[in-house]
Amino acid sequence: MSVKKVQDSETILTELMIPSYANFGGKVHGGILLSLMDKVAYVTAAKHSSGYVVTVSVEGVEFLSPIEVGDLVSLKARINYVGKSSMIVGIRVEALNPKTGIIRHTNSCYFTMVAKDEHGNPTEVPGLHVSDEESLRRFAEGKALKNLAKQKNQLLKEEFHQMSIDEILATVAGERLYFNHHEK
Ligand SMILES: CC(C)(COP(=O)(O)OP(=O)(O)OC[C@H]1O[C@@H](n2cnc3c(N)ncnc32)[C@H](O)[C@@H]1OP(=O)(O)O)[C@@H](O)C(=O)NCCC(=O)NCCS
């Protein structure tokens, strides 16, 4: 089985936040950051798999600390976990204010990427060679994340669709929902 080291695909993408990236409040659009995250995840997964990859899911994206125009944003990406055809890329986003030198960790998130062959089918990727405890922990977290994502999808796509209206209402009792079955 082919195996690659974490370091073989680690990627850092740094970009200046220019005025056209700003929203009406003067902060950087979330969509700009998502696009940069997708780009760095693609590069990292393509390096590990040596081929074409697609984005399948995104976990943990939160915009809790706004990024300013003029900041230098760095996205540090690495492979945390590999399955058969899937890879979980961990991304740490940091914003540097070049005037003050202050670096803020604004977000960490996880992109699941799947390698595809020339026919568009999922294809096996190399195993992951890790040699430190931190990488081992990240791999185990990645496996747990994959299992949680499966459970979440099952809950959302299957269980709610099989419930009666009364069963669904019981799950949202006490919420600020005003449901009138007969009103259109
Ligand atoms: C994701 C996709 C490859 C799954 O294809 P599939 O024929 O169902 O293949 P499989 O069931 O064998 O899954 C392939 C891998 O994807 C993973 N996967 C599938 N759905 C997933 C999900 N919702 N979240 C995370 N991983 C998922 C599987 O766990 C599997 O990983 P493994 O090989 O490491 O075990 C397919 O749905 C696809 O191509 N989607 C479009 C992706 C795309 O175009 N993205 C660009 C954004 S528009």
C-alpha cells in the first residue's frame, strides 16, 4: 500500500484582504474566506492523492472573529485523516495585522475531500504516515468526525422523514415555532 507523510502535502496559503473583499459592514465577506479554504483544501488533498479531488463536506466553519481589510490571512492546511478515497483536511485560519504585528486565530475547520479517477469514481488514496502524538490524535479525531457526520446525515435524511407530524412536534416542543397545519 502506498503511504505519504503529513509533511508531503502541508500547505500554507497567504492572501491580502483587499477592499473588494469587504461586506457592507467593512469586514471581509465570509464567502471570500470559504473560497480560500476550499482552495487550500483542494491543493492539500491533490498533493496527497496526486490527482483530482472534489469537496464533499465542510465542518466547523464559524465566523466569530471578523477579519479586516488590510489583514494578511494565512490558511494552514494539512491532512488529518484518510479513509479509502476520502481525506479530511484540517485548516487553521490566522489573520495578521501587518501594522501591529498582532496575529489572531480566527477559525479552524475541516474539509472532507474525495479523490476521483478519470471516470469520476472515488479512487483509493495513499495511507497517512504520522510520526508524532499530535498527528495521531488528529487522525483519531478525523475518524470520529467521519462517524459523527454519518450519524448526522442519517438523522437528518432518514429519521425525520419517517416520523409522524406529532412525533416531529414533540422534538420541537418549547421552541419558538408557530405551526398551523390547516393554514396555507
Ligand atoms: C461524494 C461522492 C464522491 C460520494 O460518491 P459515492 O459514489 O456515494 O461514493 P462512496 O459512497 O463510495 O463514498 C466515497 C467516499 O466519500 C465519503 N463520503 C460520502 N458522502 C459523504 C459525506 N456526506 N460526508 C463525508 N464523507 C462522505 C465516503 O465516506 C467515502 O469515503 P471512504 O472511501 O474514505 O470510505 C459523490 O457524491 C460526489 O461526487 N459528489 C459531488 C462532489 C462535488 O462535485 N463537489 C464539488 C462541490 S460542487
